Amino acid sequence: MPSKDPVQPLEDILDNINRIERFLTGKGPIDIAEDELTLFASQYALLIISEAAKRLGDDAELLCPGQPWRDIRGIGNHLRHAYDNLDAVLIWKVFHEHLPALKTAVSAALERLLETGQT
């Protein structure tokens, strides 16, 4: 269900990217795979990011153009359905290849919304 106020979902995305950064900085896929807590926590943070992206609805592309919103929403489904096979390589790859650009885009969108009072 899309949210009427995009600030909360954007903040949720940013908060959970920051969590994943704290969990995974300095770790490789093997480190992640061997640390159940880190693997599980990172997966849960990605699920929240996915759900927050769903709540943004069509506003996501307007607020943060150029991001793979379909994939961001879809990773939640993938992780939920593959719950019995946590993939440390996938989580590490998403962290390194996709979350930095998403963090930059979401931070900029939040800044614009808060500066203009469009909440």
C-alpha cells in the first residue's frame, strides 16, 4: 500500500542501508556466511528496504529516478521465498553494487522534501 507521506519510507530505506553498512563494512561473503547474526540481520534490513520501496509506490521513481525500483521491491520477495537458503554472496553483492547509489539518491530526495516542506 503506497504511503501518502514519502518521508517515512525514505527514512526507513536510509536507516536500513546504514544498518547494513554497520553490519557488513569490512566483511566479505565468507565472513557474512559464517556469521549467522550478521547474515540474518542484513537480510531483515533488506526486507525492510523492499517493503519501504513498495510503500513509496509510483513516487519512488519521481523522487529517486534511475534506481532499479522493481528490483528493490522484488528482492523482498526473493528473500522471503528463499528464507531457507540465505545467500551471503547476494547480500554482499547488493551491499557493494547497489546500496551506495540508492543511499545517495534517497538522501538527496529526503533533503529536497525536508527543505521544501513537501511532506
